[in-house]
Amino acid sequence: MTHSTNPLWTSEEAIKATGGTSFGQWQAEGVSIDSRSIEPGDLFVAITGPSNDGHQYVENGFKMGAAAAVVDKPEFSISNLENKKLLRVASTTSGLENLAKFARERTAAKIIAVTGSVGKTGSKEMLKMVLSEQGKTTATVGNLNNHWGLPLSLVRMPKETEFGVFEIGMNHSGEIIPLTKVARPHVALITTVEQAHSEHFKSIEDIADAKAEIFVGVEPSGTVVLNADNLMFKRLFEIAKKIGIMDVRTFGSESNSDCRLVNFELGANGSRVVIDLRGKQIKFQIGVPGFHWVKNALGVLCAVDAAGADAEMAAQKLIDMGGLKGRGRQHILSISGGTFIMIDESYNASPASMKAAIEVLGDADIDGVGRKIAVLGDMLELGSQAISIHESLAESLSENQIDLVFTTGQYMSALSDVLPSHMRGGHATTSQKLLPMVQSVIRPSDVVTIKGSLGSKTGLIVDELLKLECDLGRDMPLSHMAHGN
């Protein structure tokens, strides 16, 4: 988030936004809905959730330096909090949304909203990085993309922001509509539509329809950016037109794409890319490996152009893009006799992102006797197709010449069963039980990719291996690749 010399919120503005009652005057430099992350000067919004009530932590929030708290419990009064500053509203959830609407209304920023089955966070981070070079930019922190995270991200946007980049996620139909109506994007980017969260949808067409809900909030004369190579492109295009969006731009390999992939060269540490953006050829480099990052970059540059920013300047900045925590960040780790590389893909997993991670591992440069090792946890929310989808990964693993595969979880056991015996590293019911198997096998020059859905807890393995980190050359930029231009 871009810091401002002016306060982010004043009590007067908050009253105007929410219609609430303020006890005392105050101003806030930040906003939090998690008492554990409160910084001095923050406004703490006491959200009542399914398992926790933020009101229980208001007093602790003030001890951590909160400037004020937004509450809706009648028992909270100025007297029982020793003259602390409060904003009382009818509902803190609605209050947060009203603050978000006010924040959106008071800024002249160009707003870009990003959704898709995979690639949302990576595209959001690329947009944040390249647009920050061209103006004051606010973006979603992490993956705060749900019914609390998206409003919170907007509430954190200073009024003088020039570009706002917000990620919008969903697990079920109907979840995106209220979020896009609050964000009111000038540009809506759908990265791709794939089989993710399919447990909650009857078909991939239903997933596409749910993603297309983002169109509902697009500003008049706004732009939609779509992946022309995706099987659901035509469906998304027709929905956008039916809603009345006239400016639909495309990215991909198709000859008529607005942002067309002309050529690319994949490398172990990144890629070289040539595109044609509405008649202008642009050459650039991406500092993170994988063809999926190339495709994400096309959508990003198409969105940058649609937002009125300089796409060529943005493209040249992409060499500085590194892997994200849990989404491709590389670490060099010490082991007896040398070092090995761990690729952290532990944040989440879908069939598409799993295959992309396997491809990156397959393209990795291996020194000497090093091996390519995959440590895989269950992909969740796949419904009745879960077993067959996990089994199908065997083909991708073989095609990419992965040497050893370790698996954990109910569904990954099906993959382990169909792997050739020479590829089976080991299987365990939990990540904790799999950890010692992995640790006992790794040797110098290996490259190890760890990936699984968040619920499979492969992050536990990452955390243990990170204790070996020597921090030499991590996320080495493409400019340091051995081969020349």
C-alpha cells in the first residue's frame, strides 16, 4: 500500500461513510480486521465471523496502538474502554463495506480487478509492481479477495491513489457479484477458467459463468480483458457483450488477439518474450520461470494498456518479477556436501497449476547427479473426479522426466499407485509423516518442488526445509542468467 502524508481515515469521513456514531475525534493511518496484525495508528474493525468475534479483541487492539475501533455491540461504550475512540455502527460487516464504497468513491484512481481459476495473485502482483513505477498504486495484500478481504483492501486505499489493483476470488456461484459492485473496476481481467473448486460446480461452463459475474460491476465504458486461448473464451465474450460491455480485449496466441504472443524462450530462471500489443511489437524478459507466467504477463500488459498506462514501460519492469511465497519462490538450501534448490508451490493447487509447476520442475537446470523431485499433496474441492484427476498427473510427471515423486493425502495415494516403481519416492497419509522420507533422500544438486492445496499442509515441509536456507542467489533475476541476449 502506498503511504500518504494525509491520514487514511478521519472520524468525520468514517461517520459520513457509515452513518455511525463516533465517540471522540480520531484519525487512522491504516485499517485492520485482525487484532494480531494491528499497527500503531490503525483503525480496528471488530468483525463478527463464524468462529471469532472481533469485539473480544478490541481492548487488546487499543493496547497495540489502535487509533479507534469500529464496533456494533451495544455493550461497548466510551466508559468501559477508558475513553478510547469508537465508531459504533449497526453492523461491522456492513460498516466495512460502506467504508470500502466511500473509499472507492473518493478516489480518481483507475481500478483493475483480477479474477480467474489460476494466476490471480501472480497477475495482481505483476500489475502492482509495474504500475507502481507509473503512479501511486494500491493493491490487495496477499490474497485478501473474499467478502471481507476485498472491502478491506479498498478501505486501505488512499484517496490520492492513481492505480488500484484488486484480486477477487470465489468458491461458489454468486460470490463475485457483491464484490465487483463495490470495486466498480474500470478494467476486469479474467486470467483463465479451469477445473478449480469443481466440487461446487456441475461443469466448467458453470465455473465460467461464476467468473463472468465480475462483469456486472464494470464501470460504464470500462474494459474486459479475456484469455483468447481458453476454452471458455467464447462463452465469456458473449456474456460480456450481453451485459453491455463494448470494449472486450484479448490476449493469447490467436492471430487476432489484442496482446498476441509472437515468440518466447523459456529458461530455468525466467523467459524471454516477444508480443504484439495492438500493432506494436514489444520485447521483454520475465524474471520467474514457467509458460504460465508468460501467459499471465500477456493479460497483465493488456490490462495495463486498457487502464491507460504505458505497457512498454511495464513490460521492461517484468524482469524484476520474482517467485511469490508459496507460488514458485525458489530457495537455495544447504545440505551436507553442497546445496539443493527448493521451489515453494505450497500455497494452493488445482489441476492446471499442478501441471504448470511440474513443467517448471521439468525445465529446471540440473547439475551433475542432481535429480528432479516432486513432493505433492492433495488437490482439494475436485468432487467426484478427484481420483481420476490425481491419477492423470502421472502422464505429466513422466513427460517432464521427474525422477522421484513423494505424495501425501487421500487422493495422492491414487497417483502413487499408478506411478512407475522407479518414480515412487514414498507416500504418507500426512505431510508431517512424509517429511522425514523427503529429508532422507535429498542430496546436493537436487531440485525439489513442493505443491499441494492449502488443506494438504505441504507448507509444513517447506517450513522445515527452509531452516536449511543459505540465501545465496534466491530468486536470481533473469538478467543473471548464463546465456546472453
